[in-house]
Amino acid sequence: MYWTLFITFVRIGAFTIGGGYAMLPLIQREVVDRGWMSKEEFIDLFAVAQSLPGVFAVNISIFVGYKLKKLTGSVICALGTILPSFLIILAIALFFTQFRENEWVEKAFKGLRPAVVALIAVPVITTARSLRLRGWVLVIPVVVALSIWLLSLSPVYIIIVAAAGGLYYRMYLKRH
């Protein structure tokens, strides 16, 4: 089981580009389809992992590892998630100065941007559907992204407003 956990999270760490949110569909498929947790548990895990400081995918891997194999599982899953990125960044750092002016490398990085956006959008839509949210709720991430990008609004303010809105919803609106 430990080897399966490690290899699963090595694959997730090695074959997803764009960071934590881009990894989310792959993590969900691996964890839920293997029966390691239910879809509802995964949605709860997603909410907790994104509210904690640190790397999102590592937070998720730690929770999954702990649920399945306690502390040892957490360490193995975290290492599996971190190791590929660490080795790739190390290799890039060693050789980047030789390639940074290469126009093909520059074009490749520019070409990856739309794919990363799509990889981030998919979990937002999937989560909204699984929570049975109305379509207009999907406008919120778009408005937030545009506010950060066009108005230079600090994400800290958005997090504070979202936390206050979530508390208000939980304490007052959900009861009625």
C-alpha cells in the first residue's frame, strides 16, 4: 500500500503542469476512483486543503496519506507529490541559463498557459456541479480573477470577504 501511495502521488506530481489546482482533477480521479475516499469526502478535503497555508497539492496528499496510513502515509504521499517537482526544478536550475534565450523554450512556456487555465477551470466547474450549485455561482471565480488582474485587488481581501460570506451563510442563511 505504501508503494502504491507513493507512485500515485509521484505520477500526480510529475505529470501535471500548473501547480495545485491544475493537479486537482488528477488527484480526484486517483483518490475517488480507487475508493480511498468518497466524492463528498474529497470535496470536504478540497475545502480544507485550500484554506490551509502551503502548497495545495501537498496539503491534499498529506490528508489522503493520513486517512489511509496515518503519519507514515502522510509522509510518503507528501514526498511523492514534492519529489518530481523538486527534481524538475533542480534540473531546470542547472541548465536554464543555457536555454532561457531559446525561442522554442519561450514559445513552449507561452503555449502551456492556456492549458493551465483550463486545468484550473475544470475542478471549479466539477466542484460546482457536484455541490449542485446554480450556474450563476460560476461567475464568482471569474469576477474574482478579473478583480485581481484588472483592479490589482489583493487576494487577501478576497479571502477575508469570502470567509465572512461563508460564515454569514453558515450561521444565518443555511439555518433558514
